[in-house]
Amino acid sequence: MQYQKASEFLGGRHELGQNFLADPALIAAIQRLVRDETQGPIIELGAGDGALTGPLSRLNRPVTALEIDPRRVRRLQRHFGDSVDVRQADVLRHRFPAAPHTVVGNVPFHLTTAIIRKLLSERGWGSAVLIVQWEVARRRAGVGGASMLTAAWWPWYDFRLVRRIPASAFRPVPSVDAGLLLMRRRAVPLVDGRQGYQAFVKQVFQAPGRGLEEMIGRTGRVRRAELREWVRWSRIPARALPKDLVAEDWARLWELVRD
């Protein structure tokens, strides 16, 4: 099956917050990333006009394409026939399978955080290749400082920023660039006790203070002497903030709380 442009399906209308991929070189690069870095059946989020669906279907792996727009669902079903399982579905309400699989998607920018939260709470997928808003991709990967959401989930997932995607790669052209984000489930979590750990991360991020040591101290969860030793041993800068910690820092800090 040859690659077809989005315009051959539905034209370029900007509906449901979607910006469709229109750069064949980028699409080929994403296909290679999925081929080389992931395993198992593929679930595509927001298939749209099928720009990614076709290349994914040529990886000789089962592909399920989710799309909320019934008109696009019918067109995709006619075009791909039995080679792709096309389903009308709202990603935020979809029940993902418990069996291992890979998630791929060009995520509507206004739904990025909601969809990532949804995926992080699911258990079956091992890798997710997502196109998201550039600043969100940076924050999820901890580039320039991690968000509370990233810190809360780092012990269970690895987040990697693969590349920046210019706005010109989409039709319609969005107002901001996008980023290609690779998320992987860790085979062995860095910590135990997810609920307690995530509550602690929230405490630290929301604590008042002029620096990380003071903010952690105000949670009352770590003895001062142990906290000072952890800061020294971890070589945490004096002006560091919670966003400056990496996954391993949070894991070692949680060990102090658990002791």
C-alpha cells in the first residue's frame, strides 16, 4: 500500500483540535523509530486521515487505529480494509488492552496532558511514541526542568525527547512547534509504594521555601541530618528546586522517607 497524503482523504480542515502530519520524511522517521524501538501490536491514537496508519501497517504488526470522527473512521475502514482494525473511539474513554502493546499517536495539543495522564494509568503498553506540543515534550522528558507529573511517574517510566518537529510539518500549521516523545515502562520500578511516593513528590513541589533542601525539610518527612547528607552526597546545587532533580535523585530521596 502506497503512502497517501492527508488531502487525499478529507482535505485539510482543522477539526477536533487536530493538526495532520504532512512531511513524508518525518513520517518515515517515526515509522523507523516505532520499528526499531518498540515491540508488539500497535494502537494508534487519533488516526485522523491515516498519514501514520499506512506506514505503521507496513511493519508487519497488528495495528488498531482509534479515531473519534465517524466520517474519518468510515474512510479509513474503506481504505485499509482488513489490514488495520479501525475503531471509532474517544482515547480518553478507551479501555486499552492488558496484553503488551505499543502506543503511537499525533496527539491534539489541547489534550496532551489529559492523554498522557490516561496512558500513565494504563498497565498494558510498554512503549509510547507521541507527537506532542514542544514545551510539553521538554517538560515530560525533564529538559530544562521536570514537571511534577514527570517526577511523580519517573520511577515507573523513562521519558526521552527524540527530536523537535517544526510547525511547518503539519497541516493546518499550528502556532507552536511539536516534539517527538518516547515513553518506556521500566522493567523494574526505581521505588516501591507508588501512592505514597507520588503524595510525597506533590508535597515537595508545593512546599514553601527558597531552595530544595528547605522545601523538603518543610514536609517533615526526612530528618535534617539525613537530608543534609543526601544533598551533599547527591551534589545538589544550593539553589536547586524540585524541577532540577532527576529520576535517580527522587528514588534515593524516597529511600530516606521510607527508612
